[in-house]
Amino acid sequence: MKKIKPHLTLTIIGTFRCYVGIALGIGYGLLINFWFRLLDKGLFLAFDLTTSNVTSMAQFSASSYTNFLIALTSSSLGFCYTMYFWTSKPTYENRKATFKNRIANANSIFIFMVVLFVFTKFLTFHTPLRFDGFGIDLRSSYDYYPFFLPVFIFLFNWSIISRNYKSGKFILCSAGLVIAYGILLAGIKT
């Protein structure tokens, strides 16, 4: 007999865990957004100091493309913490469900750390800096492919949860919230 997956509900997640996870995701998304923007401006300033150009922060203006990419990536990374907190329930009714939940818990924090490692290696989103003969302009070189990163982060977090539960309504609702939060973060000017 084939077992049918149960629907993901607030009682399975836990009401307190659900709302605290959302609050943590919002907070971490905001902090990561500020960190990425300060990193971009700091590298712009450091580059100008090493090449002895006249330093002016007015010259550094991130495009709407870069702002939206940073904001969506930040909101997706904040969602990793939401998923980490949602899946932090220590035990379920059987060992197999507990094991799958622990895998989902570890994978959400793993993808968060891998993405942050890659960005600290590449150091910046705003790549068309003013140095001679080198620089990658994300928009002209890759068009909208970099936007697959936040989509991948979001869907990676849900992939393991959807193995255990029917979670269609939660996926659609959280996708709308992540996009709306990304638009809100894109409007923040640092």
C-alpha cells in the first residue's frame, strides 16, 4: 500500500516556531542585505584608495538591477534561517520522519553557508568597477541568469520538505512573501 504524504500544517511546524522563524528570516534578510551593500561600497572605496583615484561615494551608484539582485538574494538567505527554525523540531512520530527532518534542517543552514562562502570569495555584486581592462558587468554579460541564484536557494529549501509533506500552499505563500520582502529590501538605500 502506497503511503500518502500528509499536508504541511501549522500544527506540524508549531505556531510559535512558525512565527518566530518568520521573524528570524526577516531579521537575517535585513542584516545580510546591509552587509552585502556595505561590502560593495567598502570594496569600491578600497579600490579607489589603492589606485589613487578621487574617492567619491556619489560615483558609486548601484543600478536597480544590482539592488534587486542583492535584495532577492538576501531575502532568500533569510528564508534559509526561517526553514532552519521551522525544521528544528527534535522528534517526530517515527524515526524516518525525524531523520528526513534533520536532513532538511542541516541542508537549509548548509546552503546558507555555501552561498555566503562563495560571495566572500567573489567579494562583490557590483562588478563594473573602474579598473583597467577587467570587470564583469553582470547585466551585460549574464542578463538575468544571476536571478536563478535566489530561485535556487528558495527551491532548494523546499525540495526536502516536499519529500515529507504536501506543501503546495506553503510554497506559493512563502514565494510571494520572499518576493515581496525582496522588493521591500530593494527600496532601502544605504
